[in-house]
Amino acid sequence: MKCFLNVFKADWKRFWNIAWKLYIALAVYCILQALLFCSDMIKFIDKGRIASVSLGECLMNFFKGAKEFYPESKSPMDIPVFEIFVLLYLLFIIAYYVNSDRSALGRSIMIASKSPVYWWVSKYIIILCAVLMYMIIIVVTHMMCGLIVLGNRFKLGISFTSEQNIKLLLGNDNIKCDTNVVLLIILCLLCLITASAIILLMSYITNSIFGFILNLILFIVSICYMKWFCFYNYMMMYRIPHVYNQWYLGAGLMIIINVVIMLIGIIYSKRKDFL
């Protein structure tokens, strides 16, 4: 255990030395997006269309994703460029870290620990922390901008304020005020963890490019099919009416994917000769 903790501490220092600038850039980007959102909400409040905005509604707007898509209607597919960027930027942070750590320093620590499994498990935990920090930055920047720009018209509650707000932000009458927004945020977090685990595994055993490609394919499939097993639907709030009632199936699937990836990494670490 002491050996593993030493490996993890060394991993964390390397990750933070590599990623802190990237997280600052993410914070700046989120602030700009939050300011644009809050400025639009001020206009709606001044016009009397809504009374206030909650933190939960800000986050749901951030993760709106692709609108409903029905091929038989012959309507164009909605491509959520903003959400794709948010996903790809997280994958870039992880791929950049893993590839940088496969240098001589990373290999020397792996050899010193006498267990590549420690190296893999440490990387997986680092990725979990990286995704959690990613989500915290998104939440904190929206909270700060909401309080500064909207003042007392901004609510810190993680919930929907009114049916009118839902209709205005997501354009859907099927979403109710009692929808569990905390659950939706957790599902978004689980989606990001699963995507990160996929690119971690691909970066570990082959190449990061395959991780990007696989995640993009899964994202596009989710846009085309609003089903519970297309897990990226859980980070697209436009898809709530189609997958919310089956959230436990989607969450279970993502957990299974993460467990399988963890086991594959452990087996690969035991069989691969890294010397």
C-alpha cells in the first residue's frame, strides 16, 4: 500500500504540473459561456418572461446537447458543437497527460514500483479526479457568474425554477419541475468518466487517436438514437424525456463499462513486458 501511495503521489504531481494551465483555460471559457447565458437571462427577466434563474437551470443549459432527431421526419440532424468541444477538451487533457507520462520518467516509476498494475490503477484514480475537477470548474464558474450578473434573481438551488424556464431553456413541455436535476448532473459526470476511461485505455494499450475516434462514434450514435443504451444521451438535456425514466439502466451500463475497462487495464498490465 505504501508503494502504491508513493506512485499515486508522483502521478498526481505530474498530472497537475501538466494540466493546471489547461484547467485555467477551461475556467475562462466557462466564464465566457456563463456570462453570455446570464446576459440573455437578464433580457428575459426584464421582459417579464421569467422571474429568476437557478444554478440547476444554468447547468442544464450548459449540457443541452442535441435536439430530438427523427430520421423519418427528414429534418436535419442537430450537431451540438459546444458539447462536442467540452467533451473533446476533457479527452485532450487526459490524452496529453497519459502520453506525456509514458516517457522515461513514467517508465522508471513503473519499474521502481515493481508493478505496472499500480501504475494503471493510479492513472485510473487520477482520471476520476480529473473529471471531478472538470465538473467542479463548470459548476463554480456558473455559480459565480450567476451571482455577479443576476444578483438576487439568481437562485443557488440545483433544481428547475418554473415550467416557463424549462420551456424557454430546453423548449420542451414534457420536462417537469420535479425532475431530479442532481441526478442529471451525476449522470453527466458518469458520462464524462466513461468517456475518459475509454480514452485512457486506448492511450495505454494502443494510441490516443483511437480513443478520440471511438468516443466520437459513440457520441454520434447517441445523437441518432435516443435510447438508454446510448449513454451520451445522459449528458444531453434535450433527451431527458426519452432516457430519464431508464436512468438506472444507463447508469448501470456505464458502471459496467468502467469496471470492464479497469479489469482490461489490470490484465494488460500483468501480461505486458514494459522493460
